[in-house]
Amino acid sequence: MEELTVNHWRRYGKDRLYVNLQDGTRVGWLDLQTGQATLEREDLGAAFELALRRHRAAGEAPHQVRTTEARPTRQAAALDDNESPADDPDAYAVQVDWRDLAGHRPGQSARGQADARRRAAPIRTLAARALGLHTDERAWRIGAVGEEKVAARLDRLSDEWKVLHALPVGTQGSDIDHLVVGPGGVFTVNAKHHPDARIWVGGDAFLVNGSRQPYVRNS
């Protein structure tokens, strides 16, 4: 049995497992998004299938998997009896935990925070709005409006640019307001609301009414 390596490759919107010989010669690959396997070395079909099964059974990170060392699983043994992988829909089943962020709306996270606070105290929120009080609900709501306005301006960019909104970061509820990707590079855009304020920017320094803010660092 040929000794093969399995390497995980993610780039340009593709997610694949490449199976190669020790000298780097490509045997084939498995597209993790579609489940479609492509074999370039027909003479190594059995070793190719076994390497993928070993990789999946081991639950390993994309590192080398030796087909001569791993023990066959019950599923692998069943497929070895001249059974086609296509006959077993789970043979190449890969659980991918991902979420398409392209559908996020501008201000989605901030709007959700504002709505949660309004639902928690609807009467207090209504009274605060009527009196013009500064509350957490108001801050989040205004923040959402600001992100929506910035998004409207970003929509004017040409089709060469792609803009994503409200991208979650970490586990504490933080997010990137806007991520802009295009010919000029990749940019994060952070929207802030400071009506009638004196703004001064120099390098990484960002002052609002003379008070330094961490906006550049956070962005």
C-alpha cells in the first residue's frame, strides 16, 4: 500500500483535502463543500479512499496521515469489499461548522442589543425616549442607525468591492461594523456617532472634544 499524506487547504473560497504521495505528487482531492472526490491517479484509488477515511476517523488536524499505520474502521472495512464510496453516503461525510456572514445586515448586532434592552424594559424605554435621556438602549439604537448610514455610502463602491457587515469577533458580543475587500486591500470600518463634536485625528491618535478615543486601535 502506498504511503500517502492528507493536507487541508482553504483559500479563494475553496475548502479541500489534498491527498499526495510522499514526494508531493498529487493523487487527488476531496472538496469539503460539495463532498465531490477527484482522483488523478487511478492506480491509487484504493489508497486514496483509505487515506481519506483514516483522516476522517482520526479527527486530526490537516497533517500527515499514514495509510500503513491506521487501523480500518468498521465503515472502512465495509467499503473495502469492492463497495463503491457512492453506495455509502456517509463515506465522505464531513461535518463543517460554518455560517455565511454575507447575509448579515448593517447594524444587525447593535440593533439586536437595542431591541433586547427595549423588550426587557418597554415602559422605561418609552419614557426615556420621550424625555431624551441617554440610555444603553439609545446608544445601541443610534449606533445601529450610524452603521446603516455608513453601509449606504459603502454601497456606492464599484462591483470590484465586497462589503460585509456586523461580523462577530470573539465571544463577548463584539463585532466589526464593516469589512471592505477590494483592489485596494482589506479594510475594517468602525462607525461612531459624535454630533457637533470637535474631531482631531493624527496617526493612531483620535480625539473627540479633546478626549483620546481607542477607535483606531479597535478598528
